[in-house]
Amino acid sequence: MVAIRPLHRGWRHALIELIDSAQRELVIAAPYITADGTKVVSDHLSASVRQQGRLEVVTDLSPGHLCDGSLDADALAGLATGYERCSIWHVPALHAKVYIADSERAIVTSGNLTAGAFYRNAEYGVEIKDSGLVGQIRADIADFQSIGACVTPDSMRQYADAARVVKETFARQRAKVDPTLKRAFKDAVRSAETELIRLRLAGGAMHTVFAKTIMLLLARRGPLPTTEIHTLVQQLNPDLCDDSIDRVIDGKRFGKKWKHAVRTAQQQLKKRGLVKYDGRLWSLVGSAESEA
């Protein structure tokens, strides 16, 4: 029988128990993370995870989350530099709030890793203690990670610096109607967005990210037409698929050219024998389906 219990107000205590219990791996997936949240992790992370385990933090570093303080890049940088085996993952459009200890225990909830979620909001979720179900949840979070970017401690510190500029210019332009400050804010956001795209691409081409996304979509949803693939790829990669921007980064064009890159990814996957096309639908090929 699957062991599940509901969690509502006071769920922070269950989260602390989960963090304490992790011996090999603690996974945190939440779009909003503040210093109050990272302190709970630091205060209760087991010696075993600190010394030889893994701390995996999956979030959405998009600049929009920085402006209202719902995401604290400095707090994340502190985790990344404070624990040798900590990995920060940037996954655009992440909305899931999931906490996992050793693929044995999980909390799936509406609550982010913030003081508001701990003490003020009417949150609700469930705690699951069933290795089979928790293992599937962990695999689903790994799928998110596969289409995101792992941010190194140095890169996280650099992004925290860029985030500070975004927040400061946002606060100044809100306090005073000044076209110069408004332009400075837009420039700061654009700079932060560009840095995130560099992290996601890791020196590679945009179609490599789209290829991973297509494989994930076909594995989860089954055969899909090209038009639906384009829609879903755009939803999962809003930073790379912005129809309003013709962005140039390191001499490469992004933004409006994204559909061309998706088609390139489809053709390359087909050439590698990982997907097939019957004239209407794209689908995974045998071994690729089992691997996905």
C-alpha cells in the first residue's frame, strides 16, 4: 500500500524531517527560493549528504523572478559555493514544487522554498513514502534537468552579480519615472537573459537543446505532428523561442529563428535513427523509446 499523507499549514516541519532524513541525495525543485528557504536546507542537511552525497537544486533563474524578490540568486550562490556536491539547475518555465530524499521519500506541494510558503500562505500538498512512486517522481525531475542547464558555482556567482543589477535598477525605475532608468532596467534584464542562454547552450547550438526537448516530449506524449512539437518546444523553452526578439549572442542568432532550429533538431534525430516520421506524425524509434 502506498503511504501518502496530506500536508497543509505546518508542512515546513515535514520538509525539515525530509531534509534531515536524506543520506545520499536531496533534490529540491521550486521556482521561488529565498534566503529563508536555503537556511532551512543548510541548517538541516545531514552530514552524510554534506560529505559524500548530492544536493540537487532545480529552479527557474529567469530575471522576472528576481525583481519582486521571489528568487534570491545570492542565496543560491551561497548553496552552490558552500557545498562541494551541490548542483544548481536552471529550467525555464519550471512551476513544480517537489522535494525528494534518496528516491525514498517525497513532498509534492504548492509550497515554494520561501518564508511565505512556510509561515503565511495556505499551502497544500502530500508526502509520499513509497520507493516505486518516489522513484518515478525523481525520474520526472531528472527529465526537467535534462532540458535545463547545470550552473557551475562560478557561473552562479556571476549570475548573482547580474541579478543584483537587475533588482537595483528595477527598484530605482519604480521609484522614479525616468526614461534613462527604464532603459537601464531593460538592458540589465537583457544582459541577465543572455547569460542564462549562454549557460543553457554551454557553447553548443540551439538545436541540441531542442533535440533533448523533442525526445522528452515524444517519450511522454507519444507521436506528435510538427505543429504541436513546435508549440510544446516553445512552451518548455520560452527563453530560446521568443518571436519578438532577434537576439544575437556570440555571433549566433536566437529568438525569431527558433522554428528553423527545431526543424534542424527533428532532421538530425531522424538521421541518427532516434525518431521517425510517417508523413503526419513524429515518434520515437524502438531503442530510443526504451531509453527515454
